[in-house]
Amino acid sequence: MRMDVRFYRTEEGEEPAYEFIMGLQPKLRAKVYGTLELLSEVGSELRAPFSKSLSEGIFELRCQFGSDTVRVLYFFHKDRIVVLTNGFVKKTQKVPGDEIARAKRYRADYLRRVQ
């Protein structure tokens, strides 16, 4: 069952995860898109090293290319929708709490507007 991968869009029309991904170097961007393809194919069955559950329904898509470690946060909506919220270059072992909080805010906004 293929998943529909979407980018969260703010009311102002910004797409934080898309903008983050497009700002990456081409090879790293290609790696992220390859992992997104895998996510769309297997959905919630995607596990480490590609995906990890973080907190309260927020997940991280994990991509590594050379010494660069990139994370794109996402959540599931309904049966077949994955919504990408935001991304960052990981510099420490722990995912920054403000990034998780941002993903939760974006999810709340998304759910408020799609209902």
C-alpha cells in the first residue's frame, strides 16, 4: 500500500521541510529523496536505520551522506498520508527538543486546517 508523501504548508504558503531539503547539497538531497521513496513504499513499516519514532506520533526520517547527518520530521495522517514537517542537520546525538516541538505545532496546525 503506497503512501502519499506531502509537505506541510503554512497558512502563508511556506513549506519548511521542502525548503530545507531543497537547500541541501545535490548528493545529500538525492539521498533524502531516495529515503522518502522508501517511506512512500513501506509507510509505517519503515524502521531503523531509516526511520525512528521520536515522541507522540512524530517520527524522524534519517539520512546520512559522508559526515552529514540529516533528519526530516514527519507524522502520519489517516491511512495513507505522510506529512513532512521540518528538517535539520543533526549535530549531536539527541534530536533538539525545539525541532520536535516545531513538528508538533505544524501537525496541530495541519490537522486544524484539513478537518
